[in-house]
Amino acid sequence: MSNKTMSMRYGMHWSRTKKAVKRAAGGRCARCGGQYLLTVHHIDGNRRNHVRSNLTVLCEPCHREVHEMENPT
């Protein structure tokens, strides 16, 4: 995804915010402790709510599982 697309979806400061959140989490997934393929998850589902208490670090597999639990098919 391009930086412009990311800015449109998540807001102008998203890149800086996600780096800070990952650093504060010690570079580890909050669910499994993994250190690879890390993402930042918006707990309330609002991509523009970057309040620190609404953000958590998840590896891609855990992030996918969380979304599957939120939206079962």
C-alpha cells in the first residue's frame, strides 16, 4: 500500500504512530509474543482513532484471528 493510500485510510501521522506503538510494545505481539510480521490493531475498529489505549501490536496471524473472531462468517 502506498504512503498516500495509508494516509487517506489512517490519517497523516499513522506511519509515525505505528512505529511508536511497536517500539512501546517492545517489538512483540500482545497475544503470542512473536516478533515477526507485526501490525498495529485498532481495538475499536476505527482506523482513525489513534489514542494509545485503542492500539495494540499483533503479528499478522494473530491480527487475522482477532478480525475473524470479530466478524465470524
